Amino acid sequence: MSAAQVIETFFNPYAIAVIGASRDPEKPGYVILKNLLENRKRGILKSRIYAVNPKATEILGVKCFPSVKDIPEAVDSAVIVVPAKIVPHVLKDCGEKGVKAVVIISAGFSEIGNVELEEEVRNIALKYGIRVIGPNCLGIYDAYTGMDTIFLPLTKKLRDGRELISAPRPEPGYISMISQSGALGNAALDYMAGEGIGINKFVSYGNKIDVDESDLLEYFVDDEKTRVILMYLENIKKGRKFIQIASQVSLKKPIVVLKAGRTKAGARAAASHTAALAGEDSIYDAAFKKTGVVRVYDMEEMFDAAKALAYQPPARGSRISVLTDGGGAGVMAADEIEVLDMKVTELSDETLKKFDELKRKGVIVPFAVTENPIDITGSATTEMYRISLELLLRDPKVDGVILIALHHIPGIPSIEEMVEKLSEVVWSHDKPVTVCVIGGSEAAAFLRREFDKKFIPAYPSPERAVRAMYALVRYGMYLNKRSVLSEYLKSWKPCETAMFR
Amino acid sequence: MSAAQVIETFFNPYAIAVIGASRDPEKPGYVILKNLLENRKRGILKSRIYAVNPKATEILGVKCFPSVKDIPEAVDSAVIVVPAKIVPHVLKDCGEKGVKAVVIISAGFSEIGNVELEEEVRNIALKYGIRVIGPNCLGIYDAYTGMDTIFLPLTKKLRDGRELISAPRPEPGYISMISQSGALGNAALDYMAGEGIGINKFVSYGNKIDVDESDLLEYFVDDEKTRVILMYLENIKKGRKFIQIASQVSLKKPIVVLKAGRTKAGARAAASHTAALAGEDSIYDAAFKKTGVVRVYDMEEMFDAAKALAYQPPARGSRISVLTDGGGAGVMAADEIEVLDMKVTELSDETLKKFDELKRKGVIVPFAVTENPIDITGSATTEMYRISLELLLRDPKVDGVILIALHHIPGIPSIEEMVEKLSEVVWSHDKPVTVCVIGGSEAAAFLRREFDKKFIPAYPSPERAVRAMYALVRYGMYLNKRSVLSEYLKSWKPCETAMFR
């Protein structure tokens, strides 16, 4: 069985044993069993589910086995939620049973100083050839197969009796995420669900005694539905392995990394958190640059970049044009483009000439500003947007367009029509476009979502749209440096399936 | 009549004439009249409303006068929405009628090269002593008095017949905003409405031939309900006046400025947009620093800072502590604190000793990290949060606290109880606290809103909570430098009225 096949077993096992299944609805051993059973009932999860608990005969209608060894059929995967000191024992049982992939949720290992116990677990895994995710982690979530070991309570109750979804799962999508922090990983899922960003696979690997970021990168590179790999990291233990694998992977798929602990104070905090020295940030930075990893610096930027890289093709260069109906937002975008060392490009003479002609003919308003940033003003219409965007994407001096659509103006009577018309233009070219729609109104949120549905990523501020473009520019420039950009663009395809409700 | 009294007339006139009232529902002259009439019907707007249109006898049930001069009673304020070339004529009428405050919505002046026409308008205003906001602007909105000249369509229609709110007005609140860009100002209102950030007064002054940012600062400093003044600027024409006034104002109220056009490309764009040279950004930067203006660099940061400055007291220094239940988010906060040149402070020996005692007694979990950032882990409870926050706010080495509340953990069974308990702690001290709640789930959004309701500003990422704190630190340090901080804090009072639905 290849390494990739074993990793696949985590997400799509033939059978899964919940070791430490519990009758107490507050306990992870209950929540996990319940979620798995529900996913199977809903027809998503195909795996057989077994409960292991020597003190119970039945939980949630499922028969309990005293040990995984007592299960009469083959079991290839297990999730362990027993107290730390029993983990070696049940892991040995897994080994004897022939279980190949084990998620250890249990905490109480090196993160609180129990280094020897962790070492014992590692040795058992090695002896039996078991691949382990964890311990001290949230485990995994796969939106397509329904594998789900996230044990946090699904809802919070309010005093008036209402129950609010507290730990939502994002819709199926194109992003796979690896998080060294469980809490942050879960918060990230919450964020993605709220923003309508789809997920493919999620892994929180905690103390990573075995499966690490490099193993997962190797797996995700060939995972069909993964278009972007997202990582929250505090340290990388096997640097050489990471560099070797990441440079290969990023030739095929973009990797976005948020590496925390980049300042002295942050590194100190990371050392307390994940019990490992973070090392000099400049070393990480050099490694990321060398391997084509798109580094981001905060959580919002991480998801903004991920959405852009999942939906849009990488840029051929850093010459960016802005198209707006509001001058102020255009100025803000131009500022951010220059701050990020991209170019507010000059347009070609031909484009300028055509814009002049359009103004003369009254196709666009005569007082529109047609030098980049292009400001078609509050008198803009959907048709002016369409024709201007077409001109810009055709211009050989333009590598990408920031489309600012302040929807308030009367000239955009139908926001649905606008998205349809502009999306046709975008998808008849292979240059990236990111969109800014400012506002929290129903119309603003709807418009952003409509663009997202057409895989044209939309953001609530000019700066965020520009930073998302910056991810596409950096990734394109890496591919170009490695001389694979044209080939990459030739085989690049837009997202196909709808990942939206 | 003092200058401040005239400015007050804009927001709270005795009578307002809509000059250019229209029968066409698509026209600004219709939308404005309709909004004013509705605000009067709802009992918010107290002003008498008159319609002026020589070609109509009645619009929306209101009698039309051929000229403002024909109105039989006194009129102190007018909004002009006639074509540019008729503006001088109707403004003269206003002068003869004794109108003191005029908003000129009409566009078609210096912004498209009609400099002479603009000059003519300015001269008429000067001659009659009329104060003018505009031309080429959105005008004003006052959430308390119901004055509202924003003429953009309120809703957008979808194909299925639904109507989505497109140009919402934020709830009444504590922030007053000045925007040099109309479109951006309107987008900002849309953003505030969505985020639940209240507004007091909003001014879009367009070509600012008369009333400018300095006049408005002078007015807002004594405007009771204005706690924070927000400005979107592309240029300041009268620099000396601004410096003189802003330095006075910011001793009493924080001013937050987003100055766009700070790069070469941005300045070029701003020159096309507002027809004025922006000047070297370093000059602006020096002026802002000198006058205590809190400068921000993007739209999100602008509102994040405004919310923090409206709700929380300024910080006495830059020594910040982080309290979290998720290690990763704590690391991210620590990074951002150091990046912004604040300190992830050491705690005093007494605090450290007390934390040790709490761990020994099992009041907080024994494996909690009690050096800053304080990580009370996923095993945290509301009570652990409460007692830890109290210790931190009491510590003389702590100037402010970043409270990270990842709500997913089982130890926070009631998010309402959590907010109540923590808010009691926060408001028994006078040090600023900003909150991070990550996620887009119902529970995350609800929790953020509950904190906001208690005027403890909450943000969806660690970095945004830290940047909001940074605004409080910078403002506090300015007050300190000017030796007025203790006095300021002594008279500082929390927000009193609820500004939430």
C-alpha cells in the first residue's frame, strides 16, 4: 500500500472504529460517533462504523465491542478518543487488528510535557506500520466523503431557547486545509462556512508524531478536487523534506501558508503552544519563496488568497488595471497595487484610442477617466462595464483586472444581469479578475455571492480585492520563473461544479 | 449666527426646500423629497419640507413653488438638484430668500472642467453669506434628525421579484463621517449598516467650494453625540487651517483619517478624481502625526478603529496582553502586536504568582500558559475567562487586553452569560479591551454583536482586534504627549444609549 493510499484511507476508509465511543452527549466519543452515523444515514459516508467501549454494550443504536480486535470484520481506520494513558494499549490493538490509519484525538502528550508517553505511541505506530494523525488534534473533515472527527458541540443554546449553529461545516469545495492548531482550524471552518467558501479536506494534526504537512502535500497534489492547499503552521520539523516536496507540489497546485510565530513575541508564544522552536522567520521566508509557496500574513488574507487561487488563473505578470464606478475606491485600489509592488499599468495606445472613440460616440460617458484606473463614474451602466472590461482584458499590457462594482448607482438596475454579462467577458479570456463590492447590505452581499458563484472572487474592500490579485501575481511569477507558466495556463480549467447552496 | 450654528442648520433646519423636486421616481429630486417626507411622517424629521419646481404644481402630495422666493414662510436650508447651469440662478434666489445652508447635489462643475461655473456659484454664495456643501456630492445624512439628501435608489429588484436593500442607512450611533468621495461615502454607509456600526452624521462634500473638513471638525468637536470623527480624504486644500483645527479637536475627540492617493499611482488617480494635486504623502503623514490624527490605511481598518475609539477609552501605553482559549490565535495576535511596534508585555510578578496559585488550586487548568499570551486552552470555562481577565486588567504592567474568545469549546455553554460576566469585568476598569471572535456561523456573529452591544468592540480575526487596539494606543499616546491623558480619562464615559436594533 503506497503512502498516498494510506492517507486516502483516513478520508475514505472501508470501515472506521470509534475507540472510546461514549454515552455522554458532552463527550467527544459521543459527538464523533453521532456525526459519523448521521453522515452515513444521509448517504454521504459509505464507511462501516463500529463503536469500541469495553464498558458499554450499545451506544446510539450501535453495538459496542470491548476492543477493536473483537470486531468480526476488517477495519482499516480508527479514531481514538480514550484518555492519554490508555492510548498505547488501544493502538497496539489496532496494530494487531491490521488497522492502517489512526486519528488520535486524545490530548495529554508532549504538549503538557508527557514526552515519553508520546514516544511510546510513536514506537507502537512504527512497529505495526500504522499511519497516525495527531495526537492532541481535531482530526479530519472531508466534505465529500463525510469523514468527520470534529468533536466540538454543533450548537449553542440561547436563553430564549434558540439554538445557534456554532461549529458549522463548510460546503464541499476546492480548498484543502492543514492546520497545526486545532482551535484555529475549527475557527477557520466556521469562517469558511460563513463566507461561503467551500472545503474539500481539512486536517488538524496536532502534535504530528507521524503524518505531517509534507505527507499531506504529497497526497493533495494528486487529489483531484483539491485546487488550493492552505496551511496554518507554527513550525516545520523536517525542513529539507518540506522544501523538496513543496517545490514539486507548487508547480502543479498553489500552496498558501500562514506561518505564525514570525516575530519574537509570536515565536515565544508558538513555543508554548506547540512545544517546538519556531526558528528564525527569515529562514522560513526564504524557504517559502524558493518553493513557490504564497505566504500570507493574516487570516483574512489567507482565505482571500485561497478563494482567488481556487477560482482564477495565475497572472502572467504584475501589470494591473482597475475598472471602477467610484473614483475614491479606484484611488484606494491604485494605492494598494503600488504598495504591494505591482504596477498600475499604462494601457496600450490602441486601448486608449478605443476608449476615446467610445467616449466620442457616447457609448461611455464623456467625462469618464480612461487612463488606469478607469473610472466610468456614477453614471456607469452595465453595458459600459461590459465594454470597458472587454477592452482591458484584451490589452496586452494588462495582466489582471480589479473590478470595482459599487452597486448603488441607478445604471445597474439588475445585479443578476450585470454578473452574467461581466462573467461572460471574464471567462472569454484567461486573465485573472478579482472583484470589490463594498457594503453589508442585502444587495452587496448578494452581488458578492453571485460573482463568487461564477468563480470570480469578490471582496468587500478595494484593498482585499487587490491583495487577492497579489496572490495570483506571485503564483504566476513563480510558475514563470520555473518556466512552466504557459503550460500551466494551457491546462488550467475553471471550476466546474457548483459548490454553492 | 456663528459658523457652528450655520453648520447645525444643515443637519437640523427649521425648513428645507428641495429645489429641483421631480415627479420622476428615478430622479434624485424625487428620491430626496420622498425620503424627507417619509422621515417626517415617521416623526424623526421635524423640519418643514417645501418642493420647488416651476413646471409642476404638486409632487408626492406636496405643493410646488416656482421659486424658493415664492415660499410664503421662512426657509433656512435648501438642497439643490437642478442641472449645473441653472444652479447660479436658483442659488441667487436662495440668497434673496435668506437661506443660510445649501447642499448642492448637482454635478457638472470643476470635476468635468467647468471651473468658471463653479467660481460663479462660489461668488454668489459669498455675496449672500450662504454656506454651501458641494457641489457634486451626496450631501448629508443625520440618523438622529432624519435629514437625508442621499439620492441613490434604496433597493435593487431581483428577477424572482424580491427587492434587496441596496442603499441602507446605518442605525443612530456615535460616529460622524466626512467623505470626499460620494460613492465611497455611500459604500461606507452600506458597510456600517451591515456591520451594525451606528452613525451620527454623514457628510459628502464633493468639490467643497465652501464647507470643508476643517469647518466640519470644528462643528463636530462640540456635537454631543459625535464620539469619533471619520474622514475619507484625497486632499486637503487649506493645510494650515486643518493643522490648527485638527490639533485642537483631537485633544477632545479622536479623528480617524483614511487619506487615499498616498502612492504615486494613487495620487495620479486622485488628481483625476477630485481635480486637485494631492501633494507629497510624507507631508500629510507629518501633519497627521503632529495633530494626533489616527491614520489608517484601508477601509476595514478605518471602521475597526472607529468602533474601538467610539466604545473604549484610549490606552495609557503600548503594553498589551492577550487572553485566549486557542494557542494559534494567540500566536497570531502576538505577531501583530509586535509588527505594530506595541509590546506583548511581561506580567507583573504578583499576577504571575496569582496565576500559579489558580493553577495549583485547579481554578484554571494546570496546563494553561500563564505567560503572555495567556492561553487558558480549549478546556477553558467562562469562569476561567472572567478571573483571568480580571487579573490582567488589574496588572499595572498591562495597558490593554486582546480578548480572544473562540466560542466553540464546551466550557462556554452560554455565550450570553459569557458576555455579561466579561463585560462586568471590562467596565470595572478603565483600560481598553478589544475582542476577537473568529467565524461566520450564527453563534460567532451573535457573540460579536453581543460584545458590541456592551461597547466592547469585537472583530472576526486576531489581527483586526490588534489593529483596533493600536488605534487606542496611538490616540492615548498622543493625549499623553500633550499632557492631557489623565484629565481625558477622568472625564471619559462609556457609551450610554443602545444603538442597536
